[in-house]
Amino acid sequence: MDIRVENLTKRYGLQKAVDNLSFEVKTGEILGFLGPNGAGKTTTMKIITCYLGADSGDVKVGGISVNDSPEEVKKHIGYLPEHNPLYYEMPVIDYLRFVAQLQGVSPEMVNERIIEMINTCGLKGEQHKKIRELSKGYKQRVGLAQALIHDPSVLILDEPTTGLDPNQIIEIRELIKKIGREKTVILSSHILAEVEATCDRIMIINKGKIVADGTSEQLRKQAQGDELLRVAIEGGSRDEIFTALQALPSTALVDFASETQTVFELQSKPNVRSAKAIFELCASKGWYIGELTPIETKLEDVFREVTAK
Amino acid sequence: MKAIWTVARRELSSFFDSLLAYIMIVAFLGFSGFFTWIKGADIFYVNQASLQSFFGIAYWTLFFFIPALTMRLIAEERKTGTIEMLLTKPISEWDIVAGKFLSTLLLIVVALVLTLPYYITISTLGDIDHGAVWLGYLGLILMSAAYISIGIFTSSLTNNQIVAFLLALFIGIFFHIIFDVISSSLTSVSGGVFYYLSMSNHFESISRGVLDSKDLVYFCSIIFLGLFGAQMVLVKRK
């Protein structure tokens, strides 16, 4: 099932939490939702899951509108809210049964689904414990299990790995990847590496608006613009090499990258590559290249750049 | 309908798991038993085979106990955030409110069923008006239902259980006695209105053995208004 968000706006008082937001998530896609705190990620997710209503605009899940038939939409969505609220006094298995019944899983299927969820989410040893007694990582698994109990085609996960230790984060991430193969997933997170590792597509929002959208490579390229190289040339003096590099026709800017060594950062002119010219320069002067590496923009830089405004 | 029952069953098991149900039942039986059989204008003093004195005491005990049962119903879910989990499931706000109402009412019915030995004992002591006894129980159930729905409404307003409890008592005390006191000092139409609003008048007329549609309408209206209000508060979250 695909998700189509159309001109969504939601105000809290005078402030717009979500500002005329439109995007689409294709069936089977895992979308990573990034943004600083208060950017409108959670609000958008709450509107998609019908917990909140929009001031204007619409969300269509598999063509069904959240404004017209929320109960129909809710049947197809598995949702893990931000702080993973659970009934702490309930045993895991009772809680899953309760959620299965609420989701309208047919009575003869309920036990089968519970067993499947316990296996998928690795809750076998904990199934009879009360939720209160579980560690944070296991609570998160229970949260995922309840979101998945009715085998929804859309999965909305609001910061599924906050507060977990690195091992747990990797486990939950693997789990999401495994589950996400057949489902449409929207996942929000603060951790950029996580989004990069799990998601097909990344969307960054700021102040309720989309500021970047694409795969992680696309985003990097978009932010990077012109080619940036780190060059180490040996066999000549620093100033000599510096002036020679600066004189190359493809060079826009050269900078020393080290105080003492002959290492430079070289930015090419738009749509030009400098590697060949550098090589020929070295060949003609009798220098040799010690290092030639393209400098990649990190996703962190992209994030900071697009959300700083 | 199925969703209401699912919610109600979870709520009931949470009553019993948290011991709240046992404490409530024991305290209720203790209070009403003590004042019915041992202390005050008790059954032997009246020298009549009737449960009137028990109904009078239960009328007050339930008034205080019910807000204690209902205060957490929605307030706690709001506080812990589980309300978001519930409301994003394919059930309506009404299902949630009605399920919680049903669970508490069932708990009260269980507590009342446990007082049936009083009835059995007294009926062996003399001629008892069976009709009046059953209607008295019906009156207690209707009154409980009315206070439960008020309690659920106040619980939906806040995420602080104590506030929900006090607010329920505050609203309840008007129906319980204040309207009655006002009506006795007023005459003509306004006095009649307050007389009709007072719960004690309706309860007394039922527990005396007279079932009037006027009384039924009264209780059902309060129940409906309370639950409808709670539902509207939940809907308004959007």
C-alpha cells in the first residue's frame, strides 16, 4: 500500500507544526524521516495514524482517506508511538492478545499470530513476564510486536531505537529491515547513520516543510555540488606545487590541508574533473602523487546545512 | 460491540490484577455490613424484615467508592500515553468509553451480588417484600452507573487521577444531596426542577418498590450524558 500525503497543514496555536506538506511513499519503500526536534515529524506520523486530525489537507493510505474513513485506514497501519506506551502490568502474551483483538484479528488466527510475533521479535523467553519487568530493548520489541500483530501493510515507527544500547539498536534495526521487505515503512530517527543503514529513501523536514528528499547518495551529491579532492603531491616544494595547482584551468580553489606536508584541498570548477590535469602536471614536472581522494560530504553535513535556515 | 467487550475485559482484569477490585469489594462489604448489622439504626432495631437500611448505607458507600474506581480509567491512559495506542487501533472513542463503563459496572454488580446473603438471611427472619428488594438492587445499580459515567467523564478531562477523583465527587455531591437541599427551600417550578435533578429522590422511590419511567429516564440521561461527554473529550483531541 502506498501513502500519499497531500498539502497537509497542522497548527498548534499560531505555530505551524506541519506546513503544506506533500510527499509520497511507494509500496514496499522504507522512508527515513529526519529532522530536528519540533520539525513536525511526530505530528505528521500522528496524522497518518489518525491520532490527530489535520487542519487542512489529506493523507491517503492505499487510496483511503484519513479524513473520510479513519477506522478503515487504522486497520492497515501498524504504529509504534514515540515513547512506546505499553500496559506495564500486563504479561506480554496477554497484551499481544488484547491488541490482536482490538485490531480485529479473527479469533482462530489470534494464537497463530501471537506465536509468530513472539518468534519474529525474539520474545520467546519473556512471553509470560509482565511488561514492567522487561528491559528497555525487550519493551521495544513488544512495541514492535503489537504494531505488527495484524500483519499490516503499512508500518509507522516513531523513533524506534531511542534509548537503546548499541547492541539493541542493531538488533531492532535488523528486525525492521527484515520486516520492511514486504511493507511500506515510515521511520523517524535522530540517528543519521541508522536512517542511512535501514532506509531506501531519506526525507529531511524542518519547520514543517521538506528541505531534502532522496537516497543518501543523492542527498550527498546535492549538497556537495562541485568536486572536492584531497591531493598529496611529493617531489617539489610547497609553494611551487601550490601555484602550479592553482594555475590549472580546471581549478576553482586550492587550499593547504596541512601545515607542513604537501597536502592540498582542491575544489574543481563546476562540472569539471581535475584528476587528469593533476596527473599530467605531475608527469611534466617530475612530481608524484601520494594521495588523491575525493572528499565526500557526510550526511551530518547535509542535515546541518538544510536545517540550519 | 466486540471492541467494547475487549476493552471491558482488559479493564476488569486490570481491576483484579491490581488488587483494587478486592480492596474495593472487601471495604464495601465491611462498611455496609458493619452499619447494616452491628451499628446504628440497624435491621434489628427497625424490627421489620426489610433491606431499607442496607440500601441507605450502600447509597453512601458507593458514592465514595465509585470515583476511586473510575479516576484512573482514562486519566492514567493519558498520562502513560497508552491512550494513543488505543486510539490508533480500529475502534471508536465510544468503544473505549463504553468498555470502561461496562467493566466498572460489572465490578459493582459483583460487589452487590456478594451482599445477597443479607437478603437471604433477612428473608428467613420474616416476611420480606421481594419486589422492593430487587428494585432496591436495581436502584443501586442505576445509581452506580450514573456515578461511573460521571467519573469516566471527569477522568477524561485530566491526566491527574486525584483531580479526576475530586472532580467526580464534586459533581456527584450535587446530585447526591445538594439538589435535594435546594429543592426543599424553593417552591414552584424551580423547586420542582431541583427535586427532579436530585438523585436521592429517584433512588428512594425505586428502592421503596416503585418503578417509574420518570426515574429510568433520569438515570439513563445522566449515564448517557457522562459517557457522551467523555467521548467528546476524546474526539476533541484532534
